Amino acid sequence: MRLKNIDVFIKDLVDRFPEIREEVLDEDYIGIFTLQIGCFKRFTQKAIDLGDLETIKRCFNFVEENISGVEFKIENALFISYVGKLDFKGSSQIENLIPQTLKKVLGELKFYYDGQA
């Protein structure tokens, strides 16, 4: 199986989330993948902050669908710059929407960061 590269991943992202197309494809962000992932993270965080469960589910499903089929650089950015930076506000309703794959990532990040303290 061939892994998705950044160009294919970004195309899929903006096709699935046209709400962030303009920002993700901004001329200042093109070629700077971490900024593009940051746009997606902010979009998801806004949905979390507003309690927009449908958008949160869409975001998590997109990540879960892609996480095992992308190049390492994308996977790493999704783990560290996306999942690792979301604030779930201690909401069990939102935490229940997190797919098992992403819960595992969150657990591993917490274990790593707790060990660094």
C-alpha cells in the first residue's frame, strides 16, 4: 500500500473541510505543513469550544481514517501538532467521541510528557 504524501493529504483535508480551504491554502502556509495542520487543529478546537459534536466527529473520523495510511511526517504532525494540542475541556461527552486509535495516541503522549516533568 502506498502512503499518502503531504500534497494528497492536504487535498483530501480541504476537500473534506471546505470551511478551512482558504486558510490552509493561503500563500503564506503553502509548503509549511505544520501551519496547515495548525489550521485544522484550530478548526477542531473551535468545534470543541462550541460543543459542536457533529464537526468534532467529522474531524476525528478524518484523522482516524488517515492516520495509518500517511507518510511518517504527516502521522507525526497529526500526533504531536493536532491530537497532542487539543484541549478537550474535561468534557466526557467530547472524550467519548475520540476514536480508540486517537485515545491510544493521547495516552502515549501523556505518558511521554509526564515522564519529562
